[in-house]
Amino acid sequence: MVSTFSDEVLQPLLFFRFITLYRKHDAYVLTGAGNRFLTDHISELPAPVRPSYKDDDYLRRSRTARFALTVYRSGLSLFQTELAALEESGACYLTAQARTRGTNPWGSTRLAALLRLGDMICGAHYIERGIGKLSLTDELNALNNSTARFSHITRGLIYTGESYDSILSELDAEEEHPSPRMISYGEAYSKLQMPVFLIPSNEIGAQQLCLMAQPNYRAKLTQLALGSSGLPPPADHPEWDAMYQGVPFIMAADMDFHRIDAAAEGAIASGMGPAYLVAIKGQEDVLKKRYKATGLAQKVFTFSREKPELKAVLSLHTPSDRQYETQEGGVIHVPSFPEHRKDEKQARQ
């Protein structure tokens, strides 16, 4: 989280004691004064979560916070207090908002958030090595039951984590002590029939969310990559996104490895492969390792971020440096922050 915010942002918040450094886990947490300040001045925030310093609670919340910051950077609407908001693309609902109100509709499931991305609703899970096991049936029931009102919308899952490698380290790990009910994320991943998108909780993940929030994003990105050089795929291979120079072309920027695996393997089986893959910068290393090094792809292209159409889509949200305006049109006044007092505060730390 520290890498998301500059020292220029953090130091005034520390000085006014709105946040504090929780040294045990090397992270900043909101103080009581910070909570009161937000409650007094920003009415559209969700209900505050009761503070907890239990290790399990802290780890779960810090993981959710990493993903929430990624959603925030992507420009998606983060602070949705009702599931009905998922009717619109670009909305995110954090399940923590309903876990503290006397009843817990999510039970012990690990579903951290629900996101509406284009014509899909995705449940998000935070994944890292040794994260533990889950009941796949319970997780899917929670996702389907909570989104039953959106019967016309496709379902998917997001596996998020610190990085692509961190997520894959758990998915590729061998199952230890298998049981009929509780299984590893790797085993669950192999059983899932719905799309599963790997989206890290960092800047690359935020850009990936920007792309996926666009309607019909795969077709649009394919057109952007190939222009008039691309041809439609054969009718018997709809899993390919296009044909380029007689070679199957696969849009891999959404990191849906189930779909990419099937498309790349289909290209080999058809006698036309290995395929061409295209992605955004920051994704190429994991794709080359998974597909080019194994012979499933002959090239992995990356988009030029200088293309105006792509640059506009990948532009991450940056808060305005103007005064914060309340719904009533007023502004919040904070006293100036003299440099000598800042130096004294840092010296005491």
C-alpha cells in the first residue's frame, strides 16, 4: 500500500494522526481520529469496519485493501453499498460491508468483492502461496445466490494477489492431504468451468481492470492490435480472436488462462500453431514462460502504450489536487503544515 501513495500524501496524515503505522505488519491503518474525520465530512463512504488487530482479521483486511486500492486506481466505482449497483458496468461491491451488520450473508466464504466488468459479474478471491483450502461448492453458491437477480449476466472469477507469479505459485502447487470437501485453490482452479481471470493487486492489475471494464473488450483490443491486417477466425475455431498472417491470434490481456490454454492448444491441434499472443506491458514475462517457452505460442506481442486509443483506456485514476468538495458544495479546511513541525514529528519517530 505504501507504494500506492507518495510520502507527500502520507506524512500529513501521520502528523494529524489520521493514520498510524502498525509496525507488526508494516502497514498503515486508520485511527479513530481518521475515522471520525471521514464520517464527519464524507457521507457517501460505506459504514466503518470495527477495528481488529487479530492476525487473521488483519491479513484478510490488508489483502482486501490491496485489491480495493487496485480497483480505485482503475477508476471503477468502489464504494457501492448495495448489490443493485452491479447493474452498471464499472461497479465494485466489497463483501466486508455486509459482514459486520449483525448477520453475515457470506458466511465463512472467501469472496472478497463482486465486480461488474462489461457484460460479466466476477467474484474476487485473494490468492497467495499457502493461503489454505476452500469449499468450492460454498464459494460458488455464495457467488450465484448473491447475484441471482442478474440472471442475464455471465459469471466469472478473479484471482488476485501480489503478482502474477504469487498467484500462480499457489495455483501450480501440488495438493497436500486432499479431502472430499476442502480443496486447494489449484485443485479448484482445475475444476472450474467459468472464466477465471488472474489480476494482480498492483498497477498492471489496475490497467487490466480498465481494459476489462470496456464493453466487448476482446474484439476492440484485437482490432486495435491488428487493424486491417487481421482476419476473422474460422467458423470452427471461435476460441481464436483473429487470424494474422495465416496464424491464429489470441488476445491474452485478460489473463484468462483457461481460455488461452484452449485456444493455444487448439491452434497446435489444427496444424496452424503455435499461435500469436498479445497483451499489455507487464504481462509478457509470465505469458512467455507459460506459452512461448512450452511451444504453445511462437510470439508474444505487447501493445504500444503510445497509441492514443489505448493510452486513454489505460490511464489510471489520480485524485484531483484541488480542495475536496462536499455534497453541499463546501470544502474541508485543514491547517497549514509547517515544514519545521513536520521535521520535529519525523525526528520523534
